[in-house]
Amino acid sequence: MKIFFRRIHLYLGLAAGLIIMVTCFTGAVLVFEPELQMLFNRERYVVELGSQRKSLAELEQSFKEKLPAAKITGIKLFRAPDRTIEINYSFPGPKRNGDKKTAFMNPFTGEVIALYNYGDSFFYDMMSLHRWLLKGPVGKLVVGISTLVFLFILVTGIILWWPKTKNILRQRLSLKWDAGWKRVNHDLHLVLGFYSAIFLFVFAFTGLAWSFEWFNKGIYKVTNSSMQGAKLPVIAFRSGKELIQFDAVLATVQAVDPTAVFYAINAPKDSTAPFAVSVLRRDALHESATDNYFVDRYSATLAGVIKWEERNLGQRVRATFKPVHTASIFGWPSKVIGLVVCLLGTSFPITGVIMWLNRTRTRKRNKQSLTG
């Protein structure tokens, strides 16, 4: 039976090995994306404290003087007093994949510190390579199929690793560094493969949510939940009535939760939509466990609230997939594990091919010695 699983493991590894290496390596790069962005672009995110913060209306005005043709789609501000304020904006006309334009502004001086488009960044290239192989729907399908194959590789790998005796178990739980290079390569594949298999399985499994719609539907089916979220409040259009300012929206939400980590205010998307505010509470389970507030676009009254706990089980499970997949679910400890495991995942196709080549050469030599 193990011969059968070994062949399945080998053939699947040869078929999808290169894609697995690409997704694991790019995944390793993306694990610490926020921290790397902060490290190499600190001036974009952190400012010196001033005596008086500008109002959001004043920041809007400074931004419009800089980019008069731009339309502000949202504003994000943080509880940390030295963080810049992020203004999301767009221009009229067609959009390309990855376009996410952000202006970073000093909340004390009103200065536009940096204009940033995620679609032009190194990390967007890494993300598109990770999810689509840079090739849109076709690449997305290839990555999705390769991820499914990777799951089978991991399962068959555990079956092949499973020892028959305690002595073999001890051998397969530790690396024998003082052995020959073939044995070291063998241990790198089997021993480290065992320790990382469960993490790689979780990362690959959650990654399917970005590749297949049937997988997303399955999440809601298994949790017996509706894919439709709570209905958003509808604000009756009032001709001649001006919309409230972002300052009024912020004040309404801060009155309910004054200590949130951040407030992400999104402008109304159409003529009857409210302002939508995503709020990350200080005691949130993870970065995606946000509360959603809806503010009347004319009166600044609270039109509705959807707390994280009020989302149905399927929505909470699906929202948790991202912090699990990106290894941010438990902060730095899980991120370090994610980085190490992804780098190991990059190496396994290489060590596996070397093992296969070594076995092939050994079988050829044995055959030649028998026929000779």
C-alpha cells in the first residue's frame, strides 16, 4: 500500500512542485508585509506629535488642494496619536487590478506625506503571483488546483512518514546532521515535513477560499449559515440636502466606542447608502473581527450596527480565514511559524526531487550490477 501512496506522492509532487514552491515562497514574503512596510517606509506611517490635530475637514481640504480631480472614498484613522491618517481616493475612468490609492497625511500639519498605490507596489506583485501567477483567472485556477493537489501531497506524506516501530519513530523525529548528504536531505524532507505538515495543511486549506467559489459556499453550507449578510440600512434620498462631513461620522461612532484600534470610514456608495464605518475593538479576536457601524448621511445619527458577535457563524468563520491564512491570527508568534513553515514548503519539492533522483540512480546501479 505504501508503494501506491509513494507513487501518488511522487507524481503529484512532480506535477505541482513548481507552483507549490512559488506559492510558498511568495507566502513567506507576504507574512510580514505590514511590518516590512512600516520598517522601510516609517515616515509614511509615523509622525512627530504636534500640539493640535487638524479636523478631518481640514485634511480633506489639504488633500483636494494636492489632488483636485480625486474623489475621496474613505478615511482611516488610528488610536495611536503618532500614526498618519490614510485617505483612500480614486480618479474617474477605468480601474486596473490592484488599484488602491492612498494618501498618507500628517494629522497635525495637514501635509500630504506620501501618495501610494498598492497596485504599483512590490507586495502587490508578490500577492498576484501568490494568488494568480500574475495571469488572472487562468492563473487563479492553476493555483487553486495546485493547492488541492498540495493537500493530497501532505496527506500522503504523513502516511509515508508513519513509522512501524519506536526505533523508526525516533529516527523520523530528529535530524541526523552528522550523516552523509543523502541522509541529511532525506531527513530534511521527512522530519521537517512532518513538523510542518499540519501548518501547511491549514494554510493550503484556508487558501482555497480565494480560489474557488464552491469552497466559499461550502463554508456556509457546513455552518448552516446564510451567505447573505444583514441588510444595510437605506437612507431616503433628500434633494438639496448636503451630506454630513467625515468629522460628524467619526464623532457618532467614537461616542459608542472611543477606544478602538482604528476607524475606517467609507463614503456612501450610492444615493441611498449610509456612511459605513469598520471599527476594530481593542479586545477584538483578530484583525478581521471588526464591528460595522452605519451612520445616516444627512443627520449623523446611528442608523445601524452589526457587531462581530452578531454575524452568523459562516461569516465569522470566513472572516477568520484571512488571519489564519496569513499567519497573523496570534500576532508575532504565529507569524514566525508561518514564515518558517512557508520557507520549508518552498524547499520540500527540491529535497523530494533529490530523493527521487537518488533512488533512481541507486536502482540503475543495482540493475547494472545484477546484469553485469
